[in-house]
Amino acid sequence: MTNNPEIQVLLDRSVQKVQRLHGALIVSNDGLLQYSSGFDGPRNGTEGERARVAEAERRAAAVSALSMSATHVAKCDGAQAAVRTMVEADGGLYLIGSTGKSHVIALFGDGDAEPGDLGYELAFLAQELGVLLDAGRHSIAVGGAA
């Protein structure tokens, strides 16, 4: 996973702040887990941490597949890439949205989560995180003539 503390703090605050939100992920467009928050378990080098990371990676793969499928459906109808996708299930509410040029963010809510609360948080995070994620993609070339 990538490590920008500012991004991690934003995700952690959202999971703590929004009622019935129990997890959040940032996944690159190619399906790699970049950041995760929630999903219970300690953060430091224990067996529980490995299980938490494995769970986040499993979810990242599903998020990536769902995001790509939603974009495919949109394109079949002549639209561009999917911007947001919502899955409502017995016992859960899941929102996925684009953030930055090459990432998606996924929010995992309980069955009683309010769609408006999760949607608002998704829009907020997509805006805030997009800037940070895109900034991380650029590198500054330093060189000089000899």
C-alpha cells in the first residue's frame, strides 16, 4: 500500500465520523489497494493486521471489478466512464466513485447506512483525495548540465 499520511487521516476521519460507515478503500484503476481504513483489526505487525490487509485486498479486487463493469455498462449506452456506483444489499450499502485521474474510492456501509450520508462523504472525499492522489503521481525531474 502507498503511504501519504494526509490521505490516510482523511479516510480514517470519515470512517470514524460517518454513522454506519465501517470501511473505506482507495484502489488504483488497475485494482491495487492503495489505502484502507476500518475493517477492524490492529494496524501494527500482528496476525490481526495481516488478516485486515488481506480482507482489504480482497475487497479492493471486488471494487476494481465492479468499477470496470459499471464503466462498461455506461459505455454500452454511449456514456463515458462511470462516475459513481451504488450497491444496495441485504445488510450493506456500498458506494464507489472515481477520485483523481487513476483511482476509485469505495465506502462500505452497514445495512442501516443513509445513502445521502455516504453519498455526501463520497463526493467530499473524491474531491479532497483526487488532488492529493494526482499530486503523488507527478515527480520532479532534477538534473543539471555537466
